[in-house]
Amino acid sequence: MYIRYLILFIPFFMAFFFKEEFKPYKISGYAQGTDYTITYYARDSIVTQKGIDSLLDVIDQSMSLYKKESLISRFNASNKGIQVDELMANVLKRSFEINQDTKGIFDITVAPLVQIWGFGPKQQQQEPDSAAIKQILKNVGMQYIHMDKNHLRKAKAEIKIDLNGIAQGYSVDLIAQYLEQKGIKTYLAELGGEIRVTGRKPDGSLMKIGIEGPDENGVPGIRHIASLDQGAITTSGNYRKFHQNGNKKITHLINPKTGYPLDNEMISVTVYAQNAITADGYDNTLMAMSLEEALAFVSKRKYLEAYFVYHRKDGTVADTLTTGFKKLLTDPIKPTTTP
């Protein structure tokens, strides 16, 4: 009888003990031109800010347009191409895949267009004219770059790439990988609004993530709360990063096919995927589509879910979402458009 009670007591004791042992640890810092926050649960503070900063610095040395000696800056300055490292090769491989899947809507050769519209590393004083854009478009298109093993080649010296639309998501995935290598099984890693989650809190509850979007007046705020224990969520929007030219808003998101900033009903797109490089790679793409096109696109890809904030024809703000994304939300939502 005593043995029976002891057997029943031991699992209860161990569960209580380990539950109490795991504590939350938080690291915050600044990297890649934005803030980052990492929350993880462990018995000790086995991850330091120095370790995270060192990792992000290695990524910057590979893919930051703001560092003259980075690999991407060296490629852009080259005539024919360069040998890239494993980090950049991984991002390039995924970029080629998404470019093909989106039929060219996602395109990393938009760097000259991003620059001429005033969103690149160099200051731009005036809005470009149609002739300048037409000239640049001759050097835009991922058919002009090729990767053989880890050697990235360009067909024209004028070709330049910009990985900002996908590299930050990959950075979050690398942080996740770093945490897991340290033995951490429960964490939330966020960099510039790109988020990846693994595991539940010690009390068994899901991680909660605020889904941001603007209100009727364009003021950003939390519109919904998502709860999950696995996966990544990223957001692309035109309500934070833009230039104002009179009454015209010039967004930082550029259409690689027309050469002009996006100008459609989309305000923001939040994407859920299993990893952040995928979510980040597709959120800008969906912003470039009409709402109807975007909903149809996501519905054909089981690895994506999405939440959209957009303008109705009368100018009011509305939102809608896919069925899979709705399942992530803690709060009730009544979408204005049915997917």
C-alpha cells in the first residue's frame, strides 16, 4: 500500500518540482535597425545578450546593405558576382523558390528601385521620373542572377539585390536555432515584429502574440491576439514606413514589375507559417496582390495562413482572414469578407 502511494506521489512531486524550476528569462537589444526581444524558459540564464548580438552581427556582415564590407554590398559592387557564405546562400535559395512560386512578384533585384524611391542606404532627395524608372527596370528581374553552389553570379554589372524582405525572418529562425542548440525548448523570439514561437509556458498555456494593424485614422494598434505553441508570424504593412508627397503616400513596398510603390487596397498582411523565413518572404508578396488574389493564393498553399487589413472602396478600414488563421486567434473576430 505504501509503495502504491509512493508511486503515485513521485510523478506529482516531479511535475511540481520541474514546473517551479523553469523560469522566464528576457533579453532585449537593438540590431538590424530595429529592436529585438527574446523570452525563453529555462532553469538558468544560459543565453546572454552578448551571444545574441554576436549572432546578429554575423548575419549583418553577410546581408546588411548598410555595411560596406558585407557580402551583399560586395556583390552589388561587383561586375560578375562573388562567393557567398552559407547564411546568404540559404536566403538566396528560398528567395529563388518564392520568386518562382509568386511568378516574379517577390524579387530581390529591386534594390535600385528601393534606393531611387528613397528607402535605400543612400539619401534620396526627390521623386524619380518615369524615364529613370524605365531605365532601372531593364536591370530588375531574378532571371539576371544565378547561383552555382555558393557562387552568386549576375548577368549585368548593374544588377543589385536587396534581401530586406526576407533576411529578417531568417534572422529570427537563426535565433530560434541558436536557442534550441542551447537546449531551450520553450521560447518566443521577436526581431522587428517578426516572431517565432516554440513550446508552451511551464503552466501549459500558449504563447500570446498581438496582431497589429491600423485603425480608421491610420493609428497602429493591437487588433487581435493569437495564441500558439509552434510557428512564425510576420507582418508587412504600408502604414509605418512611407514618404509623404503632398497628399500622396509613397510606401517603401515597390512593385518589381511596374517600378512604382504599391498602390492598392492592402494596408497590412500578417502571415503564419512554420518558419519565419517563409512567413517573411510571402507577406510583402501578398501586399502586392488585390485582396481577392491574395486570399486565393493563400488558400492554395497549406503551409500559409494570413490576416488582412485593407481599405474598402469607400475608404473605410476592414479586415478578413483565412480559416486557419482564425483558429489561432484567442479573441472572437467577425471578418468583413469571407475567404
